[in-house]
Amino acid sequence: MGDLHLPNISDGEDKSSPLKNRIRKNYRHIRKWAKRTETNCFRIYDRDIKEYPLAIDFYDGRFCVHYFSSMGDDEPRQDLYEAAVEALSSLFGAREESIYWRTRIRREKTEQYEKVNEEKEFFTVVEYGVKFRVNLLDYLDTGLFLDHRETRRLVASMAKGKRLLNLFAYTCSFSVHAAMAGAAFTKSVDLSNTYTAWGRENFLLNGLPSQNHPIVRADCLKFIDEEIDSRVLYDLIVIDPPTLSRSKKMDQFFDVQLDHSMFLSKALRLLAPGGTLFFSTNARKFKLDQEALEGCSVIDISQKTIPLDFHDAKIHRCWKINQF
Ligand SMILES: C[S@@+](CC[C@H](N)C(=O)[O-])C[C@H]1O[C@@H](n2cnc3c(N)ncnc32)[C@H](O)[C@@H]1O
């Protein structure tokens, strides 16, 4: 590939805005890494300065700005909005229409994964040389959770010739990385038609054959019982569920804190001897039930899997689980 557009910053080093200074510094650092690794989607600002409660992600020259509301307000204050637009336009020449705003108000009870717009603004980004469709406008999330970049790479590094099961697969990013790294077989399971279709596109985009990479639209809670009955085994299993999930398509409510031990002990029955299970959650107050994993080696790999552009050590937690 080698033709990623990662602009050079030449804004005359204007030091008047702390936000601009920090973005410039962060971007210069990550740009070197991005060029080397063939990646054009990454975080360029991560709530580094208290007065600017934003996270800004660069997606091939477009920007996704998350506003972290503490007061329950949906929209950022006007001065904050203007500071971000000014910083991005002077550093990158960004136009207002290439800056997409998101607000992150703490979600209650059930997680919503519904559409927020109908524009269908898809475009392609590259992560470690692998392509993904993203959309910064129409859905609550972009199609690629950037905080799991290193987790995907870790799974991919173990995937050659292996069989992978990806539960709560969203747009199949773990499976596509594993397939590109030579996985013999991947199966991705998600409840949403939108995301399974999106996942299929991600496979196609990378020229991967569909016959060895099925994508199943199903409730993982039911699917796991059926898969145990069918006696298939996997060398690698990835489980990255939502914190809470309830949908008309599901029979049961899923709460990662209450249900993970039951779910993980079932998943372990699908693990081939010598296989590895990766379990991750974004739930901040989550406590792993170690007792339910008796007879397993459980290694907390959270620190290792937080990418260098993410400055919030608690963005996700992740464990590598092996059976003795
Ligand atoms: C946090 S996202 C998973 C992120 C994904 N692992 C990744 O790395 O991109 C949660 C996903 O779980 C799916 N989901 C929620 N409840 C589900 C269920 N009961 N069965 C299957 N998928 C479910 C949602 O549709 C969504 O795609």
C-alpha cells in the first residue's frame, strides 16, 4: 500500500491554544508510528487537558470528536466547540464538515446500538495494513473500536492456521485481522443484521473468501449452547460483549458483571486443548470472577493491549485465559 495520507503539520507552531499544542504534539508522535505500521486511524487527543474534555480520533483525514459530558448536557459548550474546530482546521486544514461530533453521556440500563442518521457515509481506513469500512455519521459507533487495535494484533499474531470464534463480533474486526494473518477458519457471531452485513463487507474489502469465514446473526447466549452441542472446538475465542444488552431479538437480558462467569465457563467448553480465550470489557467497575475460572491460567493483559495513542488506562480491561 504505502500511500497513506498522513499530513505534515506546518502551522507555524502557534502556541496560543493549549488544545492545539497538545494535538500537535500527540499527532507528531503517533504519525511516525502510523507510517511505519500502515495505519491511518488513531487517537490524536485523549482528554489530556482537564479544561478540554474531548477525545479526538483521526480517520484518514476526517475527525471524530467525542465530548464527555459531566453535567448531562448533550452538546459541548460553544467555546469548546470553537477551540476544537479552530485547532483541527489550523493544524490539518480540516473543514467543519469533516469534523463529526459525538456526545458521551453515561448510558443507562440498556446499551443502544441503533442508527442515529441515514446518510450512509461509509469510507475505508487502514489498520496494520488491513482495511475497514467506517462511518462517522450514521451510527452510534464508527465500525472500528480503536482502543482494541493492539488486541486485534495480538490475536492475529496467534491466528495462523488456527480456528477462531469471535462472539459479539460487531463488524468482525478481530476475525478479519485473524483471517488476514492466515487463520484457517473464523466464525463471527452478532445479534445485529446491520453489523453482520458490515462485517461481510470488511471481509470482501480485504479479498477474503467467505466460505472459511462464516458470519452468523444470532444471540450469543443461545448460540453458545448450540455450538457446545455441535461439539466443534476452536483454538482462539474472542469475547468482547457489551456491558448490558437487551433486545427484542434476545430471550434473556445480558449483564456482563452478572453473566460473565456463566458465559466464560460455557465458552471454555468450546476451546481446543492448548487454545486461548480473550475476554474483554469496557465496564469500568467490572470485577472478574476468578473462582469461576478455576483450573485456568488467567493473565490480565489490559496494560499491554492499550494502544500508545490512548491515555486512559481504563478504556478497556482484557484477559488472556488458558485451560491447564
Ligand atoms: C462492544 S460491541 C463488540 C465490539 C467488537 N468485539 C469489536 O471488537 O469490534 C458489542 C456487540 O455485541 C452485539 N450484541 C449485543 N448483544 C448481543 C447478543 N446477545 N448476542 C450477539 N451479539 C450481541 C452488538 O450488536 C454489538 O455489535
